[in-house]
Amino acid sequence: MMQIKITKRGRRLIYLGVVVYIVFLVATLPASFLSSYILPSVQATRGVKLQSVHGSVWQGYAMDASVNRFNLGRLDWDLSGWGLLFGDIDLDVKFKNQNSKGYGDISFGLGGKTRAQDLELQFPAEVLQPLVYGMPISFSGELRGSLKLLEVRRGEVLKSQGRVVWQSAALRAPQNIELGSFLITLEPMNDGTKMKISDEGSGPVITDINLTVKGNGEYKFNGTLKARDERQQHITEALRLIGRADSSGRFWIGRSGKLQNW
């Protein structure tokens, strides 16, 4: 039998070739690998779904993406390899659909925690309608926000820090009233978030509302609303259906509950 003797230098070249080939395979993994093998570990707890994926696992896009019931539309991502070494999925993402868009850094960590940083978001206010479930009001407008931090672990953590402007805010029930713009500031509170909602001094309703959301999904909000011009009877009558009036003309509102499906 003929024997082939491989020199020390030859073995090094073979090892180098194997390493280069493995690196090539990893670098050219199709985007479907992310949705088929990496994301299933987080789909059960975070409801992440990707459809019609293209590109590579490191840089790709899905034509249809969603998180729980919120549709993101097209989602583009860049995946960091360093995070995978520590069991995290670190993504630089941007999304856009017909009504919403945003971008930022998102990390899916061990234990079901999702962490996002430097998020820029724009979405319709109707997305937050479940917060007032059971109250005889509905609203509209557009929310534009900058979130420095967002941490989520379903049933345990819902922590955020940043500010959101509610532009073209309006009540659509019990009456149709344009409200102007509101500023919403968010600060972490243990494993939850506290929010303050105030008007920007020009709308028809003077607003001062505080909202807290705990990590387990329990929420509570209370505050006051008052017509800036009390001669506008249609605004006063609408507020009367929402809250309880005091002697100063302010209407007190309050509600507590728990986020659905949390």
C-alpha cells in the first residue's frame, strides 16, 4: 500500500483550509437559517415571526415580520457574531409598514429577556387602545418616540426610558375632538415603567396624567383633564363622560387593570 507522508507545513495548510472553509460556510449561511434555527428559541416567549426571508443570516430582510400582534412589515437586520458567543442574538434592525416605522439595536437574551437600545419609533396611536379597554373612549393620532432603553420579559419585566410625542391627538369617542399634541415621558420603575402625559400648552385640553405599568402587566393611571377654554361646551361635555368634575372645572380620571395577553 502506498503511503503519503504529509509534512508539518502541509498539515498546517490543511488545517488552515478547513478553518477557511468553515468560516466561508458560516459567512454565507442563508437568512432562512435565522428564522428556521436561531429564532425558534425565542419565538415561543416573544412571538417573533419572520416570513419570506432573503439575504444571509448576518445581513438580510424579511418581507413580513411581526412581534406578537404588532405587524412590522418589512424588517431588515444586521446580526452581530459577538453576541452569539455569549448566547445572545444581537441585531441592528429597521422596519417599515404602511403606518409604522422604526430602527434601533435589539438583543434577545437568555431567560426570555428582550433588550432594545436607541430606538426611534413612529406608529399610530390606535396601537395603545388596549390600555383604555372598557372605557367609553377611543383616540387617534401619531406617536413619535425616542427610547433610550426598553427591556421586556413577558409577565415579569416591562421597563422603558425615553420620550414620545403624540402628534395630532384626537378623541374619536364619545365625541370627535382635536386635542393638539402631548408629551409622554417614560422612566424605569423597578421592573416596570412610570409615564407622565402632559399637553404642550396649546391644545384645547389641559392634561396632567400619570401612568404606571408593572413588570407583570398591571397598570394604573390617574390624573386630570380640563378645557382650556371653558366656553367650548362640546369639550366640557365630552370630558364629563370620561371623568369626575371638581369645583375648579377639572375632570379626574382613573383606571387600573392588566395588559391583555401579558
